Amino acid sequence: MIEGTNEIRSFGELRPSVSGNKTTTRHNCSAILVCMIWLLVALSPAPAPAQTGEYDVKAVALSRIAQYIEWPEQADQGDDSGTFVISVLGQNPFGSALEDAYLSREQKIKNRRVEIRYLEDIDDIDGCHILFISCSEKDRLDDILSHTEGQPLLTIGDTEGFGESGVHINFYLAKGKIRFELNEMSAEVAGFHVDFRLRNIARIVGRERGDG
């Protein structure tokens, strides 16, 4: 329903005024024209260059998620003179999306300048705050999680089964929309505090039904 003049009650109900005044008639025609233009704009697909890809959305989502997570004290998140490091382990599915989201716009996370790293060796994760584990690393996921255990490092993926296996945040698609799983137990063991607002919109995995 569009609220406004009495003549425009809904998209399907355009009623002219009962007065025969020419000014009112012109007003009605203008209102109908505006409504038609509004509908054409709303229903037209966006131009291809303006369309947002899946990994553009996921790149931006990293900072949104970080806003609602408290890192363990040893991560020293309060020092805004340092950098916040996002690392991608394995094949890079983001293309330039991370650079576009953070470096070109000088976007900060936790009041820190963002640094992007692309890794092949799990031994190079020192100093990382977020580790995105690519689907290409599925076969060695257990080794990776063993290596990250006990470190103030938030693990994120987008591969089926990663959340259940212990990755803290795992993106998935549902009805064409990007959602995420939260392995709450794994995050708690690692020392992360997850805000209830983030928990409320996540699909909780890794905890048996009925567990506290």
C-alpha cells in the first residue's frame, strides 16, 4: 500500500477524484505517472556492473560479523595503532573483493587498518585475526584446525560441513540468500565472546540438542 493522496490507494487501485476540476485531473494524471515510473524502476533489474556478487557480500560480512565478536585478551584488539589481518588460506574465491571492500575504501575493523594476506602454508597464520579457509582445503581441515587451536584466530569458511567440524563461522546459501552457521562451542573454547544479537540470527551447529 502506498500512503499519500486519496487517489492512490494501492498499485492496483487508482481512483480519480469525483470533482471535475481540471487541476485535480492533472494532479491525478501526474500521480499515476509517478506511480508507473516508480514501478518500472522498482521492477527493473540493476545494470550488470552494479550487481553485487556472492563474494562481495561475504567480504563485507566479515566486518559486520567482527563487530559482534570479542576477541580473547591475548589478541590485543584495543590497540588501534596496529592492523587487523584477514587471511585467506588456499585458493582465493574472493577475487579482488577484499581489497575493494577494505583497502580501496580504507575501511577499518575494530578501529584497525585492514591487511589482506593470501596463504598456502598453515604455518604462516601468525598475526592473523580472521582466517578464511577455502573449500580447496577441505581434505586437510582437521590439520588446519589443530594448528589454529588455542590461538585468538576466528576461523571462517563457506563449505558444507565446515561448521560442524569446528570452523567458528560458516557461510551457506538458503533460498538464494547468504546465511551463516555458528559453532558456538568451538568459539567459546577458543575464548571468543559472541554477542547474543549475532547468535540470534545464526544457525547454531556443533552442539548436541539439549546441551547447555
